[in-house]
Amino acid sequence: MTFCEKWSIVLTYMKKKARLPMRKFLFFIFLVVGVALFADEEVEKASSFTLKSMDNKTVCLDSLRGHYVIVDFWAIYCKSCVEGLDAMKDIYKTYKDRGLVYLAINEDGPRNISKVPGFVKGHQWEYTILYDPKQEVQQLYGIQAIPETFIIDIEGNIILRHRGYKKGEEKEIEKKLSEILPEAGGDDGKEEN
């Protein structure tokens, strides 16, 4: 039901009940407007993509349904990207055994792409490194500047979008992860296969 249809119902009701006390009328208006505002709110679905990894495997986001996934866009030349990925190393180590998948999508062009494996090894990153040399996935996600980080839930919904990186901002991502991923050894209601 659209907002206009809901408003039409309110007006019809007002005509029938013209003698309603003002408080009841205002309460009803706030109730209808509140429902209209929140009922049409939609969850943003993560756009599907398929990219090659640094170890030449094909990775498809849709195949990771059932896992929480961090998607992090970065490049070698981007100092704040590198600082953010360095800051997330220990956090990822904590949560990867709880089912977290970390996709670090490299946005370097053909000129720098050969430097990526050595760069990643030097930083001792354990993330799955994906290549997006034509920035197609970056465009798909509407990213205008990097770094940009997403947390995607088990149903493929974007539950956190974080733009940029400054020291300490990794704590926002860690806080969200602690809310959504169970403690190691805890019972989250799922059976392990």
C-alpha cells in the first residue's frame, strides 16, 4: 500500500469521525505516518559478482550464502586501504573460525596487478584476494572512492557499509561482528557439517 493510499484512508476516516477528539486524531495520524515510513523500508541486497582470486580460483559471492562475508575494496596505492586491511588482520583471525569469509577486492589496474601477490605476502594477509582490474564490481557497488567495506549477512543482505578508514575505525566492524557471530564453541542453533 503506497503512502497516498494510506493517506486516503486517513482522510476517509476523518470524514466519518469528524467529532473525534484532537488527541485521538493526532495519535492516529502519527501512527499512520510512522507505519508508512517504516513499512516501505527495504533491505539492500548485495549484488552478485564472480572474480578470479590471487591463486587463480573463481569466487562467486552467491556461493557464499550461509556465511557472513566482508567485502573490502582496496588498492596498493591507497594508504588508508592498506592501513585498514592491516588493522583487520587480528580481527579476521578471531572470526574466521566462526565462519567469516573475508574478500579483499583489489582495484589496481593492469600496471600494478603483478605487484599484488608480493605486497599481500609482505603484509601477511590471510584474506581471499580477488582481482577487479576493470573496476566492474566497484561500479556495481556504486563505490566512488576506496577503501569501502561491506558486511553481508547469511542471506546476502548488506548489513554494514563503511566508507574510508582512519585508525580505530576497525572497532566499528569488530563490534558488528561480535553481535552477529557466535562465540567460538557457542551454540548458534546450527549444526556443523
